[in-house]
Amino acid sequence: MTFWEALTVAGLITTIMGVFFTICGILNNRTLKEESRHTREILIRIEQGQEETRREIAQMMSEARKEMTEAIKYLADLIRVESQATREMIQGRS
């Protein structure tokens, strides 16, 4: 095999390898784009779930605040009634 034949074979092998790597790159790019799309969809679903959970928690906190307000008002009324009864009892003894 002469130098020129060896050079031709090396060039042919390089060309074949270039085509092979190009095809592999194209396929890999398509696969990566598809996986990226799937990942984005999953992240969007996670974000939507978190937003829904935040809304539910905010609603539950609002309800809890209302219940606590009612409980505090009830305790304040109870304290007022008991203190009035205690005052009357003390005034009645005097």
C-alpha cells in the first residue's frame, strides 16, 4: 500500500467516522430535547401542585383565624360575665 492509498483510506475512515458522529449527535439532540420537554412538564405539574397546596393552606389558616377570633371573643365575654358576677358577690357581702 502506497502512501497515497493509505492517505485515501485514512480520509475515508475519517469521513465515515464524521458521518457516524454527526448521526449520533442528531439522535442525541432529539433525545435530549424530548427529555427536556418531559422534565419541563414534570416541573410545571409540581409547581401547580405547590400553588394549589398554598391556596389550601391559606384557606385553612383563614378559617383557623376566624375560629380563634370567635374563641377569643367567647373567652372575653366569659371573663366579663365572671368578673361582673364576682363584683356583685363582693358588693353583696359589703
